Amino acid sequence: MTETLHEGLRDGATMGFQTEVSKLLHLMIHSLYSNQEIFLRELVSNAADATDKLRFAALDQPQLLEQDSDLGIWIDVDEPTHTIRVRDNGIGMSREEIVSNLGTIARSGTAEFMRHLSGDQQKDAHLIGQFGVGFYSAFVVAESVDVYSRRAGLAPDQGVFWSSRGEGEFTVAQVDRAARGTEIVLHLREDAHDFADAYRLRSIIHKYAEHIGVPVRMLQQAKAEGESADYEVINQASALWTRPRNEIEDAEYIAFYKHVAHDFSDPLSWSHNKVEGKLEYTSLLYVPGKAPYDLFNREAPKGLKLYVQRVFIMDQAEQFLPLYLRFIKGVIDSNDLPLNVSREILQSSPSIEAMRAALTKRVLDMLSKLAESDAEKYASFWSTFGAVLKEGVVEDHSNQEKLASLFRFVSSRHIDAGQATSLDAYIERMPAEQKGIYYVTAESVQAGVKSPHMEIFRKKDVEVLVMHERIDEWMMSWLHEYRGKKFIHVGKGDLDLGDTPAAEELKAQAEQHASLIERLRKTLGEQVAEVKVSGRLIDSPACLVVAEGEIGLATRQILEAAGQKLPDTKPSMEINLEHALIRRMEQESDEERFAALASVLYGQAALADGIQLRDPSDFVAHLNQLLAQLPV
């Protein structure tokens, strides 16, 4: 619709926000928000991005600069009216862009962010503070927001005005605007009037935007009555990564991380490096302290900020690190990449491949140093990003050994202490005669520790690694050895602990109890490949064992449920001849009762392995049948 607006505005229309935006704005306005100052960080960051985009576009279209090549950001404060203005002379927005970018989720990632909101105002407010939500953070402090913008290259009469109180609707109209770029006017809420203070805004800029590569200017205080005040640059306005490392304080690195990652938390570690020689580039890489909300979404935007000769190229250059390092934040600035390359050419460039290999090695070295220098910080890293790092075993075969050295696992020796161990530490504790690195996979630590397959290892005090994440079995199908030591799953294949019953002894026992084994095999039918005498059971009557190299039973069920076709294989069932239940079954003459016992025996073994029974009702019926026969 068209309506009459105040002077200078024309072709006005009132539109509704996208549903997710309305929810987000309501949350921001009505939640107690402990990190209100995030709004300035986000708006300045957006303005800096707008100048970067203009600088890049002007390489091919220099006329876009419109004789105004001094790019920057200007912040004005009016304390009496409680308003803040944030202005830039960057790329600007057209009417269509302003409706798309400010009225809908577009590509901001806010829709994904919204899925993580719980409805708990305090927790949700913390989530906003952790991740930031760009322009919408203005409503944390503002009761209404006005935006004036003109896209570079458009005529002055193609300026755009946008306004909203964050209550479900916004107004957009055409306006004459001589200046290129965007100006945002915040009319502060009563409880945020204290932000209309120039000194406070300067301190926020120093905290979050000291080292963005564009000057941020504020009015300088007049020195004498009647003397005019000029704008002065209040940040260093130089790219941090271009400075020598010995001139940069830790506090500066941390502040720059918070700018580049939009994160309130401190990073765990960082690596600043300049490479000279065949390739010339500078990298500044950070390990975050907290995971982004979309960490396990492999399709989510990720990558480093890419600059070529200090000219911004793209915000999420994913070609420079493998997918399993998608949590790494930072920038890379190269002197060797051509400025007019397309994304496809970047992906196939030999220079990119060489830089990718070098940066991957640098990240892994940084993590190794963190593990050696600060065990507590590394434990925090591993609990947050360990599952993602494990993806590298499959994706990056050349770095398998290095990756494996970074892994941490629960050990059967340290269950009560809750400590995780490295593979190097495990190998150091191994007896010389031990054949390999023993491990078990399970749905939880307790399930792994109490697995029937662990019984002989507990008895002989042999250390076993408990791998309890869903990715573990898939990972171990690709990781076969470490430092020359073979990985051995305690629940797969034949077991040889040196002094356990040898194959010949087990074969002799099987011949002595051939009748019982044959009855069980016939009764269980297609559920098992064979029935064998076990050398690994101490307390349990039976367990299920898959062949070495086969996919575990629990993992098989997950993959099949996801629609993946797998070869038709069956487990073997091993029985403990010393167990009272097995002795009872061997004496059972009633075939119906024997069948019920066999069904319960198989069901117990499957459940102990974390496997969902294919026919739970059959298991329950047989169990009830046996319970009903107990003496009163």
C-alpha cells in the first residue's frame, strides 16, 4: 500500500516481519539482557563489512566510490534526545535489499539460531549474547530504529528509509539521499538511556572494534567555547594480523577474536603466522572457547575471512581448512591469489591446496601445544569439539596419526576419576607382551564398562578404552593402528589375551557340549551365524560377537534406520559354559521351555550390547512364560 509520510519520504509501505524475526524481536525487547553493549559491536561490524564489500566491488567498478574513497564509520550521540547514529559510506542497500535483509531472516542464520531458543528468558538472552544476531541486536537498547541507505551506484533519489518499533511491522519508503552507504538511528529505550554517552561508546569500541580495518570516528570534544569540534579516529583502524607478533598484547588478540567471531567468550588459543617464500600469506587462527549453535550442521556457513593484499574478498572462505576443522575462526591474507578469481577457481588452485595443507598442519600443531601446555583448557576443548575432530580420521588420511594423538578417551582404569587418556599415555602403560590397543564401543560409558565383553579384561586388569560417542565405531572402521599398535575391539572376532583358553581348548569344549550348541543354533535360527564356546565371559551367560572388521550391531541398526543398505551379516553368540543358566539349559528336556530360555538368552545378550530387539513382544512373552513357571 502507499501512504503519505512525513516530508521527504514517498512511496511508503507497511510490511510485517517474517515470523522468526518477530519472535526474536519480542525476546530481545522483553528479556533481561545482561550484555546490552553487544548492539554496538554488531552494528559496527556490519558497517565494516559494508565498507569491505564496497572496496572489493570498486576493483572492477571504481565509479562506485563516487569520488569518496575515504571509507569509514561515524558514530554520533545526542544525550538530550537519547539517540545514537551509526553511519558508514560502504556499499549501502537498495529498497529490495533493505526489505530482504531487515524484514526477513534471509541468510543471516537467525532462523537456525531461533531453533535453539528454549523459552527461558535468562538462558535465551545468554544465547543471544554468545552468538549475536546482527542488525536485530539494535532492539536490545532501542525502542525504535530508523535506517537510511543508498546503494553505491544508484541515483540520489533511490535512497531508502526503513523504520520499526520491533512490534511486528516495519515501514519502508523512498527518500532522497546524497550520501552513499547506510545510517542507523537508534531511539533508546528508557532503561538504556545510559548508552547515550560518548565516553561509554568509546570504551565499547575499544573493547570490540579496536582492530577492524576501517576507521571508526566520533566527535572530538571542543577545546574552547566557540571552537568547532572535529571527528577523530578512536580505533587503531589497522588490520591486527599485519602487525608483528611481538607488538601485539594478548588482550588485543582476544579483543580481535571477539570481533571476528562475534563471540563474548575468550578463545582457548590462537596462532599468528606470516609465511614468506614460494607462497606469501599471513594467517591468524583461533580455537574458540565455546561451540557455535550450528557446529554439527555440516552444511552451515563456515570458513575464514579471506583478504588478498588487505582487500576483503569473502567472509567465509571454506577452501582453506578441511570440514572437520570448521570450528576454527580467523583471517587469512594472501599476496598470491588473483583478485578476480571465482569461488570455483579458488577450489582448484594449486596455491589454495598448498595453503590448505599448511594451515591444517598449523591448527593441529596449535592443538598439540595446547594439550601439552594446559591440560585443563585442552580438556575443555575436547569436550566441546572432540566429536567433530574425529571426523578427520575419515576425511584426512594424511593426518590420521597426528589427529589420533589429539584424541582423548575414557579408560577402564580411570572410570571413577572421570579422567580421559591419550593414546600415547595408554601405550606407555601397556605391558610389553600386550598385542594391541583394546577398546569397546557403547552408547554410554557405563554401558561400555558393564559390557559382557569386558569381563575377562576386568578379571585380568587389562586396560580398555571406552568409546561412547556414536561417531566412534564409524571412526574406528578407518583408524586401524597408532604408532604401530593395532586397535582391537574387545567385542569383535576371536580373543587372545595370551593366557585365555586357546582355540584348541575351546574347540575341545565345544565338542563335549556339541548337543547344547546344536540345539541353540537350531532354536535361534537366522538370528545368529553360529554358537560358540566363549573365552571372554566370566559372569554373563552369553554375548553377541561380530567378525573382526564388521560393523558393530548397534551402529548397524542406526545406519539401517537411516535407510542405508548394508551387507546381510549376522553375529555369533558365545556362551559361558560355567554359568548356571547355560548348565540349566543343557539339562532342559522340554523343548518349549528350552526355546523360551534361548529367546531370553539372546535378548539379554542383545540388550547388553545396546541393540534394539527386532521383536520385543516375543522376548517379553518368553520372559513372562518362564517367570510364571517359578515356584510360589
